[in-house]
Amino acid sequence: MKMNRVLLIAILYLLMVIPEMQAQNNEQKPNFVIILADDLGYGDLGYTGSTQIRTPNIDALAAEGVVFDQGYVSAPVCGPSRAGLMTGRNQVTFGFDNNPIVDLPQFDNNFVGIPVEINTIANRLGELGYVNGLIGKWHLGDAAHFHPLKRGFHEVWTYPHGGHHYFKSEPEGKGYLSPIECNYKTPEPITYITDDKGDECVDFIRRHKDEQFFLYASFNAPHTPLQATEEDLKLYSHIEDKNRRTYCAMVHRLDVNVGRIVSELKEHDLYDNTVIVFLSDNGGPVSGKNPWTINAPLRGSKGILLEGGIRVPFTMTWPKGIEAGAAYDKLVSALDITPTFVALAGGDIPAKEKMDGVNIFPFINGDNAGEPHPDMKWRFTISASIREADWKLVRLPDRLPMLYNLKNDIAEQNDVADQHRERVVRMLKTLGDWDVSCPQVLYLEGNPWRRNQIDLYDKEYQLVQPEVN
């Protein structure tokens, strides 16, 4: 009888203590927010040097966290870049080389997306008890089995394809007029889609403030179509070029909604223990006679592997864990976000899953003084590139390989390949071995894009900010 009483007391004690221990453990786990801009020019934020666009909320995130001076994405266009971000794996290692556009008859839409056997960041955080929400652009496969609700997300407000009209949708609309898809409510009519996404992000935080959550705030701003509110256009009425004026207004509205997300986190005392990553999915597009984005001081643009296509504004803010005002100058990739978040959530990724990204938190906080990445590699349609320390090699089909020392030449103005033949040969070998070890591509975009990309390597780029505000 005495033993039964002791056992009963022990059970009652555990029933009281275990939930309390779990609650304390949950309190220590951070929430996660990724705020992803779309086609944002490197030089089009206040903290990256813009003389025209005011972005106080994004600048505040940069000031209150760490700025990655050499922060990269894994591709210079939306789809494959996002595939890398969502998986922590370089997307060419599972055949996702191009934008998911099925414009050639020999490719099957059922294979145009992240393969279903590849885990996403949402899969991993969901297993660790997180509620996962996607608000905005997906662009990682339109077939039913690629839908974000089947890739680890619990709540989704999204649309098919790679973009959307900013002011309207249609019930039977196609392409950029497609209706909004939402699994947790009947979507309201679009007002201005950047604001609508802000509304949904704020509401997601409000609904899940008492749970561990991961919010993927996937904006399509400032991707085309170039559409801004009249109110925001007035703020930039002094800019003569119409496209540039509209683009500046779109970036402004993105910044406003970044501020709304941060304010909501602060409202519920969540900000200090929320890891917020802000970045763009690739560099700004700089094509045509009057390009509207500025990637200064970087040369290049969306679609190519010069710095302007793959080096992006990239910050991480976490008041509880990251010292404010820090700058980190070693190589960091969007591929690092998944393993970093999983580690901070208390999880582990088996080595057999072959992550290309790493947990960068020990490097940020000084526990590891080494290099997160001894090198980085890219492959995109007609081009490939490798970065080793300060050296970057770019391989194209119509010319000899180009070599740049980015420490001395961030704008890639001086090709020094003929002065470093041995380095070129060695880097080409490393790049080529990796290239031929990657699997076959799942699909290809049409040939006109290949011609366009080659031409972009020969274009003149604006490498300084405008003098007039």
C-alpha cells in the first residue's frame, strides 16, 4: 500500500512538472520569420546606400541585428533561389536548375518542383512542434503534390505561378490574375497585394502568439508588374523616370509592411525571441533601355552570376541571441537558413541528407572563428561560377573563363584570369567536378532566356548611386 502511494505521488508530481518543463523549453525556443523580397536591387535600401529610397524599417532590422556583407543566394532567379532557401540544399543537387516554367512540350509539369522526397524547412520545423505559415509567393511547383500544404506548411495564403497583379485577381483568372488560395479562411478581395500580405502576416502572428511558429513572409514586391499606390507614387514624384518612380514606391510599401510585422511581434512581447531574416531572392533586374533597379556597387543583374545577380541584402535579427549592430564579412548563403533555424529549434539534420548550408549561428556569435564555407558554387542554365576566399571564377559558353579578386574589385571590372593561369585551371577543375557530379535537370526553360543571359554579361551597369535624391 505504501509503495502504491509513493508511486501515485510520483506520477502526480511528473504530471505537474513535465508540462511546466515543456512550457519552459518552449519559451526558450525562438520563433522564426523569413521576410523575402523579390527582385530587390542590392543598392535600393537605406542601409545598402540608396540615395533615393527610404527604408527605415528594414534599416532598423539591419541595425538591430547582423548584416551579412557577403550574403549570397544560390541562384540569380526566383524559383531555384527559393528552392535552395526552402531546403538548405543547392537546388542543382536535385535537378531544380531553372525557373519552374513549363514552356517546352517535352517536360512534364508533375516533375517541375522540389522533389517530394526532399524535406523543406517547414517539414523540419513542423516535426519540432512549430506552426508553419506561408504568406505570399511559393513558385516551387504548381502540381498538386508540390503544394505548400503538402510540403510542411499548416496555413497558406498564396497563388500559383511566379507573380501576381498588385490590385486585383479574377475568380477564373490565369497567370498574374489567378485567385488567391487560402486554407484557413475565405480570401478577401485584393486591395494592394503588398498590404494584403502584411495583413495576413500580422494576423498569423496574432493567432499563434502563444505557440512556436515559423512565418515565411514571401513578398512579390518589388517584382513586376510595376504597380504602386497613388499615395506612394506621390512620395517619389520628383523622380523623372516613371518605372524608377514606381519601383521606389513599391519598395517603400514593402518597407512599411516589414515594419508592421515587427510591430506586431513587439506588441505581443515576441520580438526579442524571434529570429528574423530579411533578404532578396536574387539581384534586381537590369535590362532594357531604362532599368529601374540599382545593384550598385555591384556589376550584373538578375539572371546572371556576376555579383549583382547573386549577392543580396541579407540580415538576421534576434535580440535575445545576436548582438545589435554587428557586421559579418565571411561567406554566408541563403542555404544556411534551414540548418540554422533547425539547430536553434533544438533539432538535428542527419548527415545523410547532405546539406549544402550550415548552421551559421556559432560563426555569428564568435564560438567558431573559422569560415562557414571554404567555397561556394553556382550553376544556372548557360553559366557556372565558383568562389574561393576572395577569388571568383565565372564560366560561360562563348568566352574564356573570367577571374576576379572581389576584395580588390567588388564591381568585377578587372578580369585577371590571364595573370593567374594555375588558379584558373584549378578552380575550373573543382567547378567542373562538382558540375558533372550533379544529377540531370528536371526541366529546362526555353532557349530565348539563354540568349538573354549571355547578353547581360556584356551590358554596362550603373555602379554608383544617383547624385540627386
